[in-house]
Amino acid sequence: MPLQTNDTQINSVCHPFTAVSHSFDPKTLKSVYSFESNRQTSNMRCPFCGKMNVYVHARHSTEIKDFPFLPKHRQSLVFYYHGYKCRECGHHFMEPIPAKVPNARITIRAA
């Protein structure tokens, strides 16, 4: 009997992100894994002044291309992350996304 996706549960954590969904389109052979931030605001430090007095200013998402597990397939990772603002110096900054090449929308593994 073939394994159905309804029978499978995959719990994945890409610190500090947790996988929230996976979708696959058989027509385009594209897989999309979605990750949501579980970082605590109290643990964030402003990269400009070093103070820990920040708050969530916005919520963002970005899709980055990843190396596929199977030939002729496409794979993407969607990260939902926070934008912060420092109460001390007023600077805005984004939560870092692990495994992402700086200034690109591709994973280190795919690069």
C-alpha cells in the first residue's frame, strides 16, 4: 500500500524557525516548505546599539530557492519572520534567516 501524505507527519525545526506546512504540485514538480519564526522578542538584541529593548515592528515573508531532493523537481522554502525596531536608537532591523545566502534568495546548500 503506498504511503499517503495524510498518513505522514514531519516535524522539522530550523532554529529558531518551525515548519508549519508543506505543499507539492505534481504538475510543476514544485515543493514548498513553510517555516514560521518562534523567536522570543525578549531574546533579540539591536545590532546597531546592542540594547535588548526592541519590539516587533512588522511581519515579513520571503521565498528562497533550495536544492531539490529529487532530479527535475523544484524546491522552495518560505520563511515568515519579524521586523524589529529598537526603542533606544530607533533603528529597524530584520530577524536573520538561517541557511540563506546574504543578499540573495537562495540557500547555502543550493549555492
